[in-house]
Amino acid sequence: MKITRLAYMGDFHNLQPNTYCMKKGSNKYFIITIMIFMMVLSVYVVSAQPGGGPPPPPPPPTAVPFGGLELLLAAGAALGIKKFVDYRKKG
């Protein structure tokens, strides 16, 4: 099934099939040009930073001596020791 394009060429009574307003393939270059233009403009939006100034102060030290990773390691070690003790009692 072939799809034909109708293009307006001056008046509504003069629609001709397979007639393009632009050269064939120039649509691709138009889209690429628009994309490049948008990327160039987005650089200014993305890199917009407030004015300079002193760096922020360092965060205060945490009062918690153990983090999540240490607790997971301790729980894994406790489970391993429990399984080892159970294994020794059976055998």
C-alpha cells in the first residue's frame, strides 16, 4: 500500500500527489539542525550557576559510630556463627 502526500501549491483545487514543498531528504537536515540548536541553548540553562562565594562549611561529624553497612556485616556474621553452632550440635 503506497502512501501519497498531498502538498498545498497555491490554491486548494491544485493538490497534486507526491509533491513536496521542500527537497526530498531536507526534512532530516532540518530536524538535525533544530536538535543541535536546542543542545547549544541547553548548555546555557544547565550551566547557569549562582555567583561565586565562599564554599559551604563542612558537615558536622556524625554521632553514630556504626553505619548501615557495619550493621549488615554484623548481622551476617551473627547468622553465620548461629548456623555453625547449630551444625556442630547436630553432628
